[in-house]
Amino acid sequence: MRVLPRKQLEHRGFSTEPENTLRDQLWEHLHAAIAERLIADVPVATFLSGGADSSAIALAAVAASKQLGLPRAATCTVGFPESAFDER
């Protein structure tokens, strides 16, 4: 693998793949990456920050756990009385 400085990267254009194909590919890659990380000798949990990214990771963890026959990963989040800091 060769890492190039940002200024030398080429823009290869946007994908011409249909949106559902790209969505399926993203899900497959996310699912595979999460599944690899679920194999552990300690319990695994996900932290829900209130955003779409942590929710997608938690969903992929549930699906991968089920497929691999592993215990379901726990989820946790933090709540604050001050709404500006609350991530629920």
C-alpha cells in the first residue's frame, strides 16, 4: 500500500453503481469489520452516542453476534441533565 499526500490524490469520480448496490456493499464491509472485533475473550459492548454511526455499529454487532452464535453485545450511553451535553 502506498500512502500519498493529500494534494496528490486523484479524484476518480463518483460511482455509477446503483444506490442499493452501494448500500449493500457498505453493509457487508461494516458487518465484516464488526464481526472480526466481536471475537474476544472478554464481554463486548458498544457505546451509543446518539448518532447514526454508533447506531449502525450497534446494529451490525447484533447481526454479527447472531450469525456467529455469540452473546449479544451490550450497549451503553451517557445522559446528562444539561441538554447541551446529553447524548441520549
